[in-house]
Amino acid sequence: GAAGAGGAPPLHIVSPPSLTKCTEYFHVDVLSCNNSSPFYPVYIADVAFSPDGNVLATAGSDGTVRLWKMVDGVPTQPRTLTSQGQTYVAFSPNGKTIVAGSQKGALELFDVATLTSKGVLLDHDADLEGVAISADGKNVWAIDFAGILTRHDIGAGAAAVFTVPTGHKGYALGLAPMMTPTTAWLALGFADGSGELANVAPGTTTPIAIGISSDGLGASSVTFAPNGLTMAGGGSDGVVSFWTVPPPQDRLPRAGTIKIPDSTNVPMSVNAIRYSTDAQWLALGVGVSSSEYKLAIFDAESLKVHASKLPTYAPLSVAWSPRNDILVAGEDTCGKFVVCSDDY
């Protein structure tokens, strides 16, 4: 949902970070973390930049979303929104609105400047697993763990204008950053490892089933390239695959995959995938803190690794700044997130 630049000024795109200069911060109000700390199990389910790069959102399982002012690559002056636990967020293309979807069906729009509510959105009862705002800023899409997919038209009221039971437990949602009056592609990942691609423009909502995680477990991340012509998906089997959009008749991914093996040469589970704003790079967060994990950047064309890093805890969510000069990852323990940049 944060991919559309909206009214933001043109950005000078730079080289991605080398991951050699990274600083970790606490999303939670704590200076240390151990097994006895009340913040020890807190994880950062989602991170997102505003389209102008001036605000970083970190969404924690502690029931808060922090909005950080970014000053020379440093998150400062956090402001807090309250949620219902594990939360997913997306900015509107003009950066003025943020949507937060959390547990027990809580879905709400907030004004970024004032943090006031712009409306509670209904028709979800289960925990939200993914949210997005369309590239034209008119719609909110959301998927919950019960498999209910909704579309809300911003400003049209609390009720969803589009509600579909997918028949699968929802696990991930991605929305193409490019859309036309006849094309608006959406991707879903499900808890059984399957997924769907659908053109959700009016009158074209027939989903196309795809297989994302071959082990039959969670398809945890789906994301589109900036031009909307490629979708990347990955999950618990540790394989990132790529589909052309629209997908081919056989529904199979195109040639080429990404895997990050552990010390026994077994691919680590994929937690998060995000394209850089210029489509040249892919950021991946893989693994779990109780075993092995890694944060990495890959060349999107060659699929070769550009850089990698071991944060303190496993990277559960990732986000690029609009200029690609900063990569942020939310970690799965202790309420920490890491900010990597060579320029600051």
C-alpha cells in the first residue's frame, strides 16, 4: 500500500545499503531485554515508510504502532497509535493516512499528522494478516486469518463494499503498486502454503490459484515489483518464487528462485520479501531466533546475493525507504528493529 508515490516530490534513487552499517532500536519502552523481561516475546510484525520517507511505522505485537520521524537515517520522536496486538500497516499514496489492521478484526484509518481516527472499518472478526491501500488512494484491502478478504472504499462508511470468503486461512496480502481502470492485481498467501493472484478491477475478480510454499505450511509473504508485472512469494519451505502478471496458463512460477540455506544447507523459512522502489533489489528476512536467521539483499535480475547481515533477532518484516538508501527490518523478539544505511 505504500508503493504509490502520490503527491510526493521526485526522489533521487541511490545504491542499496551494504548492511555493514546498521543500528538497532527498541519499538518498546525498554533499554534491555532478557527472558524475564515483559517485552521479551514482543515482535514487529510490520514496518513501512511513508511515501516521502519522512515517517517510519513500526507495528508491534504489544498493541502499539509507533510513527517515527526520520532525521538523517535515525528514527526519532516516536508517536504512538493503539492497536489490538499483532498489527499490519500501510500508508496512503499521499502519506496523509495510515491503515492499521490488528487482532479480533480491528481495522482502522488514522490521520498521520494528528493520529486521530478517520474511521473504523467493519466486516472482520478474525485477526488481520495483511492490509494495503490502492495506488489511487481510494480503497483499503484486508485479509484475515478466517480467510475473509474485504475492500473498503475510503470515505464510503464503515461497511465493506466487497467481501469474499476465500476458503483458506489468510496469511499474507500484496497489492500491485500500478493499476489501470481494467487492471488491479492482488496476491494472497494462505496458511496451507497455497496462494491466489486476482485482477480485482471491477468485473474481473476471478482468482487464479497458485502454489507458494511446497511443504503445505504458511505462505508468509507476497509482494509485487513496482511495475506490477512480477509477483514474488515465499513461505515456510524457504523458497522465493516469481510469477509473471498476469500468470501463465499453467499457473507455474517463471524460472529462477531464491533460497537462503542454514548451516545444514536447508533453506530457512521466508518471513518477508520486498522490492526496492527501483525494482533492482529484493530484501529478504528469513529464519527464526530460536534457530538460524538472516537479513539479505538480492539482485532482482540475477537473483544473486548483494549483502547479508545477522541482526540480534530474526527479521520478521522488512521495508525500503523511497530512495532505497535505508533498509529497515522488524525483529521477532524483544520489540527491536534494525535500520541499515551507508549514507548516515
